[in-house]
Amino acid sequence: MITANQYLMVGAILFAIGVLGFLTRRNIIVLLMCIELMINGAGLAFVSFCRQMGSLEGQVFVLFAMVIAAVEIAVGLSIILLVFRNRATLDADEMESLKW
Amino acid sequence: MEIIFPAVNIASIAPQLIVATFAILALLVEVFSKSSRLVFATCLVGLFVAFALSFMQWGRGIPYENSLVAVDNYTTFFNALFAIVAIITMLLSLGYVDNTGIDTGKYYPLILFATLGMMLLVSSMDLLLMFLSLELLSISMYVLVGSQRDRWVSSEAAIKYILTGAFASGFLLFGIALVYGATGTISFTKLESLLSGLTGEGLPLLKMGVLLMMVGLGFKIAMVPFHMWAPDVYEGAPTPITGFLSTGSKIAAFALILRLFNNPFNHLFSDWVGILWILAVLSMTIGNVAALLQKNVKRMLAYSSIAHVGYLLVAFIALSTRAMEAVVLYFTLYAIMGLTAFGCITSLTSGEKERLKQEDYTSLGYTQPVQAVILSVCLLSLAGIPLTAGFIGKFYLFSSAVDAGYVGLAVIAVLNSAVSLYYYLGLMLRMYALPGRFAPVEVPVGSPVGKIVLLLLGFSILALGIYPSPLVGVVKGAVTALSAL
Amino acid sequence: MVEATGLFNKLWLVPAIPLGGALFNCLLGRRVSNLVVSIVSCGSIGLAGVMSLLLFNALLKLPPAERHIELSVYNWIFSGDFRVPIDLLLDPLSMAMITMVSWVSFLIHVYSVGYMRKDESFARYFCYLNLFVFFMLLLVLAGNFLVLYIGWEGVGLCSYLLISFWYERHSAASAGLKAFVVTRFGDFFFALGIMLVFVQFKSLYFGEVFPRAHEVLTPAMATWIALLIFGGAIGKSAQVPLHTWLPDAMEAPTPVSALIHAATMVTAGVYLVARCYPIFQLTPTALCIVAIVGLLTAFISASIALVHNDIKRILAYSTVSQLGHMFLGLGVGAPTAAIFHLLTHAFAKALLFLGSGAVIQALHEEMDIRRMGALKGYIPSTCWTFLIGALAMAGIPGFAGFFSKDAILHATFVNGGMLSWLIMIVTASFTAFYCFRLFFNTFFGEKRWDSHVEHVEHPTQVMTIPLILLAGLAAFGGYMGVPHALGGADKISSFLAPVFPPAHHTDGGSPSKALEIILMAVTSLVALGGIGLAYFFYIVPGGRETPGRLQQTLSGVYKFLSNGWYFDKVYQVVFVEPFLKAADFFWQAVDNSVIDMAVRGLAGFILRCGEVVPKLQLGLVRWYALSMVVGAVIIGYFYLR
Amino acid sequence: MENLFFYIAAMLAIVSASSVILQRKVMYSVLSLIVTLLSVAWMYAMLSAPFLAVVQVILYAGAIMVLFLFVVMMLKYEKTETFRFRPGLLWCLGLVAAIAFLIEIVLPLNMTESLAPAATALAPGFGSIKSLGSILYTQYLLPIELTGILLLVAVVGVALLSGVKKE
């Protein structure tokens, strides 16, 4: 029998994959996508907890998290466009004029 | 199935509603009128009304059984504080934004939206509202940081801020999920009643959740080791926004942490003491040491603001009423000092040329006396010299830590303050270094409005250093609401 | 203890109004005309003066036992049970002080408007001056040691700023520094004393310290505290051996010398000892030391004043000497006489300084009395007011200084012994002599001006009127304390009596009226003798050669005196040079090895960290994210363990 | 049967998520992410959250990913692909840290330790539009309104950043 706990594990793994990607990739679009992975991992955790406890608040939370994700992506992509227009690059490692 | 709409008490969130309404109104004004002055005026009026409303709300708390929003003195105090911070930020931006290629018609409403986020963040009594208002605050800030489209540093700061910020809010979200899973609720009041009965080792699930939430919130307040974004973003952001970010945003998140650990997570705090002890030491030390040799003044102040988070943590660890008073008092004083410091840099901008390097400040006392005097007062206050606001603030912070038995921590904090003198006074002495044979002649810069605001700020730094009692009284009132829950 | 009510609730206005004036002049002074600056600064002090008169009136209406009003303005810091309140205390002592301070300051402010009219830094000057008055009023109104200390340091700061007011002059800058360092030396002891008080009483509040002093303190502890506090007073009031800064402080503009270095700030030490009298009374040792220091100072500096030629330095030494009188009064158990002398001396000395200011300006910055003379015909109003000041200072019967000095001398005779009384009689003759040496040399005789003085500059009206008013005070101010022996009521003593418990002092009722009258007669005769000698030396034709001859025959003494008893030289040889040598030695021997490694090593290490730590900010997003994750992992490891 | 569905969905999600971070070409990453999102939607459906599953497909996989694709295609293709894979010190540290983090968060994940009691049976209509809607528009009215403001901020922000100006 599959319990909600296993869904939770999948959520955690998705989240960790997102973290891993964020730490290792350099393309800023991919970085944004890694954040999406993290949010989805968290969403899966929420929904599995809902299933377990029979409460709806977690699902509501996920709904709002999706909106947040959409907003973050919209603003994030427009900043990426801005960056690309300025420097014609998507390499996060090249954005290091601010340091030390 | 019949749906019963909740009775909405509009009056209880009147300041927040006013800010939101006027922000939207300002956007409409921007669409239908060509005048960015009108947008500015609308936003300013909205903030003033919000301030007045929160002033009237003082002392009239509304009990919250199931409400998402806390209406108590704590909230009201911060509503007023954020309104003032936003007003000052707007007034200081005047003149600066016009010269640096910022779309003012959207810049000012976004400041209001960010303020709304701060207000709701401090007043939220529910993890959902907390998360949403934190995001509202963050997203407005991402845009504001990147609003100087023609300057690369601004764009770079924005992309760094949004990437790390979204990363951190991912942690926050996952943390909330775990807390929700461990307790089955997202309401602060229910969390508190559930957790107050908790004994023994505690739940790993819950602890993990709180840890991940602290990662997200620690990012917001720029606490070591989640601080790394701060110097870059502070340096790259438009200077008035840097001030806004280092005061408003940081204070809002910290005020929320205060509420979290005073109410819902109060029983988990004992595990955090040791960790926060180390983080406080690290924040102070890394902040101060990194600021020592900074060539860029904005970056130096950014590091110093990390150090100030450390000072705040020193008292926060005590978590007594007295310590909370000290922390909230320091919020206010730090808001004034931070706004003054970055305001002076803003005001020293001539055209597109900003004074960012230490060298630009040599002999400033003779060429731009007004800003130099105010900045000196502000630096003295940041360093904690007696008869300035900073001394009072630090005295309260450290004495409450000593009072709670954290003598070692207080000693480290005092030593750190001593180290910080090096760079604060260094900048100040540089400003009063005698000019060379040919004293530079300069036209005074800075908008008159900005100068008046700065003068008022500088004056209030001194006034609060000499006569802090009224503010302390108000802060005491605000903190009682926090512990009365 | 009486809680402040009614008018007394407004007590805080007395210091606050000058502060407001200072702020105005500091912020807007350069924007507005000099007229506005003068009106604001003089007006604020005048208001404070009116306020103090109103308070005086109100205080007099209270029965003497209730003349002790405390006002806690606000709590500067109150954190938990730790409180630092800003307390004010109004009792006859502080009442007398604020009335004197505010009115003398007012007159000097008015005078300054005329004196400084041509100075570029007009607003800066008045900003400092108002600030000084604020701190001085705060000092005398303080209700606890901390507020007193704030005022104490504040007046010191203003004094330093005003001494080096003309900071372009090297001598002014170095004199300011000297005053700062020397008084700070005394302040160090004072601060130690305050700490000791706090340790002993767990409070700094006058109302808790003084009434309980005789219960809490052992005699030895009382001696220690009293001596430490007296250390502060020695520095501030320029007593031997820390008196050397005051003559140098004459680099300040003359009205400043009148206000700060004659009438008010330097008397703060006297006020302090008087304020802490309940502690001093417990310890005959300390009182004895106070008396000895006062006696020595009075004599030594009066003798130095005999031979100096710089008009302001003569007055400065005279001030030091008169302060010595006051300390002697305190030491021999006559605090009311000391305070009485403080007041009359303030009037007379302010008058003399302002007069000398008019003289200096008349002769275009000439300060050497050998190059003056015959000014009577040119600036008569200054001359006659100066005469009144000199008479008051010399202690001629009828003038203010006579009564107060007599009270001190009488107490000295009764309590201090014959020898000290004799020394004081000699000092009195010195005083009369140098006052009139100054007076005759300046205003009489033939013109000895430098050729560059083409015309004598006349003092303006705003300068003359304060002179006349002060002359009135110097002439008639003494009548507030006519002793019983002369059929007077001695109002000042009975007014101040509630502050000083009568059991321990003897200056009230005299044992024998006849003795007192005899003593007075002796003093007066000696003073008249001094004047006569000065008249013979400097006015009688042919007398002029006598000083020169004396100078030659007694050249050793003359040199000794004109070098100020070699105090500065001795300091140079005994303290400064060995210190420098020792420092040099340590620099060579120790610094290179131990201290260098410790201090520079630590500082260098921190600075090195300052280079390294920011390098951790690689500027890379993923590095920042990595630090967050690693942080989370490490914190989690300890947290979840 | 349910087991099988779960394993397929979980495998799909994990594999496609790994693909997101492993693909060199951004376009492939985007497509992999769409697969992940769809498989997450699948799991939502299996976890009695049908409404969320639908929203996930429409809003996430539909709208947001289209935005991604749009941006990826708008930017010059070669510019998004040029940098090569260079596993440096940072990369290795990132890998270690992420794995350590995974271990740390997976270890405490055990629902049975929750303070809230496990539901024996779900209410009928759990997770439906109706049940969610009735809680959204009563208890969470304020957050809904706030969401509106958030979207407005996004619009204004994008307009500010991309330089939409009045003529």
C-alpha cells in the first residue's frame, strides 16, 4: 500500500533536485526552473500532508504557491530579459561585477 | 451547501487597505495623467493617511480568534513605522530617480506595494498570509532593485536578488509544508496552543520545518550565513531603495521572526539559543570585519547592516520582554540611521554621478557641509557614540542580553562595536580631512526636500539620543501586545 | 523632599532656553544677520535669567525648610530596573548659582555683541557661548551625579572650543589643548569618585547619597570619595598644582575669559565641593587638604600676579587666587562664606575682565600694561567701572568683595589658626596691590602706547551698559551678606543655611563681635596699604623708579614670581620630559617586541581579516546559494541532533 | 494498481526533474520540466486533489511553461547554449552540499509523528472545486485579494523592467 509518506519522499527528492540544480547550473533560466522544481516539491509535500490529515489548508496553500510561482517567473524572466539586453549573456558566472 | 461570507471588519486593516488603494489609484493616475509629480503626490497622501490611521488605531487592539490579521499595538506600531520609512524613502528618492533613468510612474506605487507587504507581514497571524505578504514585499523589491534599467549593476543586483530570494522562499515554502504536516494547522494561534503542550524531544518534522523557515527568513534579514546576497544587492540597487531594503524589508522580516518565536514557536526556542548565539557572533564579526577596508561606501554600509543584525540577535536570544523592547527600539533607531546614511549618499548624487568610493568623500565637510554633518552624526550613531540614538539602542540591546545572563555575548558585541569604530570614524575623518592647497569648489548638490528630510533625520538621531523616553514608552506599549497573545 | 509643583515644574526651562538659542545659532546662525543672532542668543539667556528670578521669588515664599525642590525631567535610560533619570534640584545653593550664572552671562552676552561685532564667526561664537550657558545651568541644577557630570564635561568642552576659538593662532590651539588635557586629568579623579559613590550607595541621586552619607560611609571611605571629588574640582577650578592651564586660557576672546574663566565655569569646582559638603563634613582630613590647597593657591597666585605685565594674565592669576580663597572658606567650615565670595567675585571679576576687554580693544589688541596708561581721559566710563571692580576685588569696606572676603578670613582666624590667617592677610595686601598696579598703570600716568595706535577705539553702548550694571553689582552686591557684627542681617547665610547643616559650621554666629570688627579693620587697613603702595609706585612722581629698583635688588624673587613659581618648568622637567624619555625607552625596548606583537598583531590581524573576509563574496549566485545550503545543513546538524 | 501508478509517476517526476538539471540545452530543460509538472499533477490527482491537478496542468504546465518557452526562443539560441560544462570546485561542493541536504531533509520525514491525527476517511468531495472554493472565499478571502495585488505588482513590475512607456 502506498502511503502519503511516499509522496512526501518524492516531494523532498524533487526539492533536493531543485537545490542541486541551483547549486550546479549556471544558466539563469535553468536556475529559475530549478526554483520551480523546489516549489513543486513543496507542493507535493503539502498535498500529501492534506491527504494524510484530511484537511484542505495545504491544498489552498499550494494554489497560492502556484500563483506566487507564476508571479516570480514573470518578474524573473523580465529581469532575465533586462540582463540579456545589457550583457547578452545568460551565464550566472558572468554576473560578478558586484563582489567582495 | 450554503457559503457564509465572513464578516469583514474593514476598519481593522484600514492602514493596509489605504496603502493598497492609493497604490492602485496612483497607477491609474499614471495611466491617465502625464505628471509623475501627481503619482508621487498620490502615493505620499496614501502613506500619510495610512500613518494617521495607524496612529488612531494605537491602543485599540482587536482580539483575534480566527482572524488572519492581528490588529494590536505591535502591528500598529510597525504599520506607522513602515509608513514613515516609505515616506522618507519617497522624499529622498525625489530628484534622484529623475536623473537615473527610473520610470517614476511605477516606481512610487511599487514602494507602496512593498510597504503593504511589510505591514501585512508583521500583522499576519497565519502562515499563508505571512508567505504571501513576504512574497509581495520581495517581488516589489526585486523590481525596485532592478529599476535603473540603464545601469548594469542595478540589473545584476536584481537578478542576483531574485534568484537567491526565490531560492530562499523555496526553503520557506518547504519549511511551512513541514510545519503544516507536523501540526495540521497554519494558524499562529492554533500552532501556539498545539505546541504549548509539547514536551520532550519534540518532533523532527516540526524542527526541520522551523529550520527551513528560518533559512528563508534569515535570508530576508541577511543573517550570516544567509547574508551573502546583501552586499551585492545593496551596492547595485538604486541608493534610496538600498535604504528602503536595509531598513523596511529587514525590519519587517525580523519583526515577524519576533512574533513567531514569541507566540507559535515559543516552545521551540530553547533549541535555537545555542545556534543563534553562534550566528549572532558570526553576523557581527563577519559584518564588521568585512566592512573594515571597503572602498565602496554603499557596500561598507551593507556589511555594517549585517553587523547590526548580529547586534539585534544578541538581544533577541534573551527573548525576555525587556529584550523584545530593546530589539523593537533598535528597529526604530536603526531605521532612522539606515535611512539617513543611504539618504546622504542619495543626496550627494549630482546628475548621474554618484559618490560611491571612499575617495569621493575626502574633504566633503568643506564642499558639501550639510550632508557631511548629517552623515557624520549618523556614522557616530551607527558606531554607538553616547548622546546619539545608536548609543541608546545598543545600550538597551546589550544590557538586556547581560540581564538575561549572556554576558559573553554582550562582551563580544561591545568588542565588535569597538572594531566598527574604525571604519565609521575613518569615513568621518576622511570627510573632515583638510583639503589640499587648492580647496575644491563645488556647487551644493541634493534636492532641497531631501536636505530638509535629512536634517530632520539627523536632528532626530540626536534628539532620540538625548531624550529617548517617549519612543521607549511607545515601544513598551507595542511589545506588551506581543507577549499578551 | 518637595515634589515640584506650579512654577517649579518649569524649572527645566532654565537650561532648555539657552540650549534652544544654541541650536538656533548652530543651525541657522550663518543664514541670518548678526542682529538676529544677537537677539536670539542674548534673548534666550535673558529669558533664562527672568525665569530664574521668578523661581527665586517663588522659592523665597516657601518656608526655609521646604526650599528643596526636585524635578525629574525624564528618564534618559530606563531599561529594566536600571534607570538614568535627568534630575534637577533647586535649593538655595543652586538658586543662587543659576541667578548669578544667568544674569552675569546675560550681561556678558550683551557685551560680546559689541566686542565680537567685527568677527567673521559671530554665529559660531554665540552658538558655543549659549551652549556653555546651557551646560553650566545643567551643572548647577543637577539633581544627581550623572547629570552633574554631563554638565561638567559639557562646560569643559565649550571652554576648550572657546579657548581655541581663534584656532588659526597656534597659541590659541595649544592653550585649548592644554586646558583640555589638564582639566581632563582632574575629571578622571572626579569620574573615579562618582564610581566610588555608586559602589557605596548604589545610587547617584543626591537625595539618596547626601542624607545617608554619615550612615553609609566609613571615615576612610568618606576621605577617599571627598579627595577624588576634590581632584575634579582642582582641575576645573585651577587650583595648585593644576592651575597652569588657566593663565594660558586667556587666549580666548576676552568676554569668554570673563564668563568662563572668571565668573562661572572655574567656580564649578567650588560649587561641586559645596554641593558635596555633607561628604566633606564627615572627614576633617579632606577638609584640611581643601583648606591647605586653597590657602597655597591663594597665596602663590596672588604673588605671581604681582609681577606679571599681561593685563589678562594678571586677572587670571587673580582669579586663581580668589578661587583659592573660596576653597579655603570651604576647608575651614564656612561654605556659605565661600559661596558668598563666589558670587561677589563673579561680579567683580567679570567687571574687571570686561573692562580689560574694552581696554584691549581701545588699544588695538594691546595687552601689556607697560604699554598703556592715561586711558582715563579716553575711556572714562571703563575707567570708573574698572575702579569699582578693583575696589571690590581689593576688599575695601563697603564694596562687595569686602564682606565676603571678611567672612572667609574670619572663619580662617577662628578655625584655621593664626598662621593661615596671617598668610591670608599678606595675600590681601598682594591683592590690593596688584589690582591697583593694574588700574594705575592702565588708566593713569603718561601715555606709553605703541606708535601704531593712532586713535583709541571707544567701547560701544552695548559694551558700556553691561559694565555699568556689573559695577553696580560689584559695588552693592555685598549688602546681601552684611555680617551681624556690623549690624547687618547676613541674608545670604540665612538663605543658604538649609543647604549646609548648621551644626558643623561656625560662620553664622560669631563668638565675639569685637574680634570680628578688629579683624575687619586689620584687613581693610592692609588692603588700603596695598593700594597706597601701588599709588606710591605708579602715580607719585618719582615713585615709578622704585619698582625697577626693587626688581633689581630682588631679581631672584622677581624671576621666581614672573615664571609663576616655575610650575610649568617643573612639570616640564618632572613629568613631560621623563615621560617622553620613558616612552622613548619603551618604544625602543618593549614596543618592538612585546607590545608591538600584541597590539599591532591584533589590529593587523583584524585588518588582514578585513581583506580576506570580503573575498568570500565571490559575486556568484550559486556560491551564495551554496553558503545558504551549507549553513542550513550545518545548523540542521546541530539543531536536529 | 495504485502502487504501479505511483511508481510510474514518481519515476517520471524524478527522472524528468533530473533531466531538467542535466540537459545542456535550455529548450530540453524546459520540455523536461513540463513532464515533471505533469507527473506532479498526476500525483496530485492520486492524492485526492483533483482541482489542484487541473490547475497544475492549466496554469503551470500550460501558462508558465509557455512563458519559459517564449523567452528561451526569443533570446538568441546560441547565446543560451554557449558555455560548456566545467565541473569546478564550486560544482563539487554544490553536489556534496545538495546530497547532504537531501539526506538531512529526508531523514526526519515521517508523517506518523505528526501532532495532527491521521484522517480515517476523507470527506466526500475532498479537494473538489466546491470544497476548495468554499474555504477560499470565506476563510482565505484576504489572501485571495492579496493575490490580485500580487499579480498587479507582477504586471507593473514587468512593465517597469521592460520599459513600457507612455508615448
